[in-house]
Amino acid sequence: MRKLFTPTFCLILLLSVSGATTRVAYTRPGFMMKIPVSYATRSPYLFRTGFGSEIHNLNPVNIAKGVYFDMELGKSFLFGFSSVMGADTTNLANLGKVQTTIPVEFGFHLQQRIYTYNDISVSIGLQDIVFQNDPNKGLTLDPKTLSFFAVISSEKELGTYQMNTYMGFGTGSLAPQDTLPAVDTTTANNTKAGVFAGFILNTPYLAKSGGLDLVGEFDGTGINVGLRIPLTSDYRLNLGFTHIEKLPDWNSRYWSGHPGITLGLDMAVPLAVKTSGTSSPSMGPAPPVEGQTISLPGLTEGITSQVDSTLRMADLQVHTLRDSMQLMDNEMRNLMIRLAAQEQRAKFLEDSLRSLKLDRNVGEKNMNEAMRNLSRSLRYFYTGDYRRALQAVEQALELNPNLALAYARRGSIYYKLGDIQRATIDWNLALRLDPEYEDVRNILKALHENRLKSTSLLEE
């Protein structure tokens, strides 16, 4: 390719002269409107294609339109093709009145990157190798549009923004010229070369799709401004104005360099899957999303890499989904275990509540039975049947061993039976269970003072 490029390039360069161009904005290789660009790294796309249009008049409608295709061949050689139908350059007063046949143009664009250093690159090339399909002359080469150029680029990151700037010189449509038919352009035609410059600013707006791009350039004949809006990471809507310095003459006259409203759409096919790296402007000199691009030397290798990368990405997605499902299964199992533990705890609390209710019921039943035994013991006590009274108290204490009244009653029975020692023990037990039991306290006090005979025993 390089061996063929050099002689062909020189041969076409000999044919290039300065002249006006009917090329449509956004139909040349690169991401600017009309000027060539250079990239420090290989393009991350297998190829790019799309269409562009320039609206030069609304009533009657006068539009230049075209489609394009470009791709990088080899390591640093860029090839582009475009097909354009230019606008009608008839005088504005005759637009829509004079039948004009507009030839279809087929353009080729060649570019070679010759030097790179960090984020600086230099490229040379030839654009607008235009063949016109004239009904009268057939397919002919239009030498007026041939443009040899050299361009230097710089790519800088400004925080979350990225600025790419381009400067260079060129011949043909990139040379200074006056496109007004009424003006003598002899002097301009003697100028074989001119300078051009431009920038593209990638912003963090719509960052998920690659970021919004602002475009500004001087193409050697006028100033163009544009906006590239990402629809997805691979599709962009292109808007802008060409030759904005001539907008005041929009409705007063018409010429080949007339200002226009541009509208277009880009589609890019990624070369390979991006894995990690630094983000850069979408559809620009760097990948549109974070990642490193697998760079391959040829078209066949690029297609193979794309397929392999797609398969690897699909396999990665399958493994990711499988891991996610395993994680969800583990979480579900943990939740089931926790739910079973909560149910077990609920059953334990329910059993405990039942046990408490049962104990309370048993306690109430025992208390009632114990009080009935104490009531019988009191009747036996009044009748003097102390042995049966003592038996009834013992039964009450078996049912509830914490009844202070039962111990006090038993102490009175022992006292009647003449067992002062046992009586004293039971009265002290009753007072320990109920320190506020005044009757028992009085009995013990009277016993201590040897006046128990004058004190009433616990017979209630």
C-alpha cells in the first residue's frame, strides 16, 4: 500500500489547483466538518459510515447531500470514500425556475500518519479526489477540488474534558479563495496553498454515550461551527453551520460558498471490545468509552478480533450472570435459614408462654387447695382436734410451701400441743416469709417476755 501510495500521491498532486469545492460537511474522513485531522493512535473503529447534508435555501429548498465511508487500513493509512450531490449554484433569483442538472460526485480521500510523539501527530494526505458523473461528459476528474494537505494535531485532557486541536496547510479547496462569482478571483487563484485550523472539544455531557462534542474550524474559505450529539456510543447526530461569517447574506444572494445549515448522522462499528483505560471523545481519535483497543494490522485480522472479542464479552456476561445467580442462591439460602431460626424462636416463645400459663393455672389451683386445707385446720383447731388440724396444715404446705399463714397456724398448733420449740421455729419462719406479719411478731415478743398466756393465739 505504501509503495503504491507515493507515486499515486505525487501524480494527483500535480493535477491539484486552487478552486471552490462543493463537498458537503461531515462527509470527509475524521470528525471535523471540512478540514482534515490527524490521530496519535489507531482508530478504535473497524469503519465509519453515515450521511451529511447542507441546507442552503429553504424556499425553494436547495440542499447539498452526500454519504460517506472511511476506515483505517494497516497501521496508519486512512482511506475514505464519499458520494455527493451538490447544491444548485444558480443565482438565487433563478432557483427553482431554471432546470439545472446537478452531477453526482464520487470522492476519494487518502491520508498517511508520518509522525507521532506522545499526544502529537503529523499526517499528510490528499482529499477530494472527485470524479463527476456528468450526463454529457461521463465520468470525469474534477481537478479544482483536489487538495494536498499536511496537518498536525494535539490531544489534551482538561479535567473531564478533552480538547483536540488541528493546524495545517493545504491546496485546492483548503487554499484562500473568494467564492463570490462577481469578484475577480485571479489573485486568489494564484495562491496555491493556505492554512486551516480547528478544534473539537469533548464534554462530559451525555458521558454514557461518549460525551457531547463541540466543533469549530477555519477551512481556508470560511468559519464553520458544529455540534455532535451522541445518540448511543456508536451513533452521532451532527449539526452545525458553514461559513457563518456570510450568514447576513443568506437571503440576498447565492453562490457556491453560500452559508448552510448542516445535518448528518454517523455510525461507527467498533474494532474490538474495550476493557480498561481512560475515556476520550466518542467517535474521536480515542475510544468512546473507557478501554484499551486491540489494534490489528489488517481488515481480516480486525474482523476476526471483533468476533473473538464479542465471544469473549458474551462469555464474560454468562459468567457474570452465573456468579450473580449463585450469589442470589446463597442469599436465598441464608434467608431461609434465618426464617427457620425465627420460626423456631417463635415456637419456643409460644411454648414458654404456654408453660407460664400452665404454671400460673397450677399455682392458682394449688393456692385454692392450700387455702381449703387451712380452713379445715382452723375448724379442727377450734374443736380441739389438734392432730387433724396439724395434718391439714401439712397438706397446705405441700401445695404451697411459701404460705406464712400456714407456718403461723402450725406454730399455734404446736404451742397447744406443748411443743414450744417447734412453735417458735414455725412462727419465725412465718415472720421471715412475711416481715409485716404483726400478729406473729406480737406472739414472739410475748413469748420472750413470758406473757404468752395473755396474748391471743393465731386462731383466725
